[in-house]
Amino acid sequence: MASSSFPAFFDAVPGIVLRDPLAEFLGAAEGGLIEYRYADAVKLAGHSCPTVAGAYLLTCRVLRALYGAAVPERGGIRVDFRDAQANGVTGVIAGVVALLIGAAGSGGFKGLAGNFARRDLLAFDADLAGEIRFTRLDTGAGVTATLSLAGVPADPRMGGLLQQLLAGEGNAEIAQAFAALWQDRVRRILTEHFDDPALVLVV
């Protein structure tokens, strides 16, 4: 269950269970099974927004495409991003992706005697047709995913409220109204469109 400090809709967002062989080996999780929820992505990012929601949604869709009904293996996927890490929201998306699948860059866990390595499984500036390429290390199977949230537009009132707040002209009522509209878009993305193929193209 999501903490009571989070919006109630967090509990309605589907979670995902992965098997982490390293967690099993070190006794951190029985059978290596770990469940991740949207709230975990929010805790990592420090906020809930369409980008964080989209990254969570995209990763869940990709894992479904790569593993079908089987439990996905955390730490068993390489991820390549088309854009540079500092470009736009790429770094934010990469953080959520890495949380869920266990991939890491050059500073990641180097493994134990050649096993359980997470280092260098996350890379950027790749030559890709789509935004992100996911490749299974065990089979070599891969998919490319592209996120598009245009199908779930923001409430038109939100822009004006945001400008007031950023200009220091808002009050508690305006701040509350803006936050409610902001999270409502996140809610729609994750509860009304979780299986909508228009939001995540996986090929």
C-alpha cells in the first residue's frame, strides 16, 4: 500500500514483481522476488510528474514485452538511450528505468567473481530509431520503446495557475488547485491509460 502521504490513486497503479538473483544470493529477498510500485519511483525522483509516471509505465510495458507471463529478471537487461543523459528529461527517465530493472552505468556494482554485475548496463548517445533500447542478456532478445504522453493532455487551466505561482502571485488556494490538476494528469496516465498502446510504442 502507498503511504497515506501520497495521493490515493497511487494504490490503484499496477505494481510489478521482478526476480533479482543478487538479492536472492545475498538473502535480501526470499526467492529474489521484489515488488516495485509507482510510489517507489516517486521516492527515487522526489516527485510525481508525467515524466516519472511515463518512465514507470514504459518500463512495465517493456518488461511485459520481453518476458511475457514470466517473472522478469532484475539485473538481466542492458538499456541504451538515444539521447545524452543531460538532454531534456532523459536522466529522470533513466533513473526510474534503472530502479526497476537494476541496470547501472560505470559506477554500478561490478559483480562477484563475474556474476551479478550491474555496471555498464546503462548507456547513452546510442544510434537508435526509437528512444530506448532494452536487450535481454540471457537471450539477446530486445525491443525499442518510445514514450508519447500527448494522448493524455494537461488540463488547460494548469498553465495559468503555474505562471501565477512561479511569478509569486499565487496563494494557498491556487497552489492547491494547481497540484490537484497536476496529479490528476498523472492519475489519468497511470490508471486510465496503463494499457493504452498509444502511450508507449514497443517494437
